[in-house]
Amino acid sequence: MAVRIKATCKEFEAACADGCVYGEIRGKQGLYVYAELGSEKDYTPSQNDNPMTEYRLFTGCNVYFAETREQQTNGDFNAEHLPNVTVVIYC
């Protein structure tokens, strides 16, 4: 299972292997995240994907969570994070 992160198109385009990305995990509560990206791999589309949306896949990522945009901006992330996970970013 991959963590899906909604990024701005600017963040999406700038994302690179061993780089980072800021974004959100959409859902009931919505979380702001910072992800340290690992290696980029080819993305295989899912049947639930929006055909008007671009996707990229990274493996070996570390994902950190914040409850508000302000916490994200200040780098105030929860102590717990997801280490070594697969991340799909999209815009």
C-alpha cells in the first residue's frame, strides 16, 4: 500500500529522487505531510486514478505528519512517522 500525497503542481514537478515534497493526504480529516523521497520508479496506473491527473511513484520514503498547514510550514511534525514507505505524489 502506498501513501498518496496531493502536491501542488510546482512541488510535483520539482520532486526528484532523494529530494523532498510537501503536500496533503486527503480524506476525512486531511493531514499535511513532508516526505523525504527515495528512488523514483515507473508508476503503473490504477483503475481508480483520475485520467486528468499526473502521478509519480517513489520508494524508500520517510513521511512526516502535521495537523495544520502552520505546523507543516514550521517543520513541527509529529514524533511518529512512516519510515521506508512507497509514496505516490499527484497534482
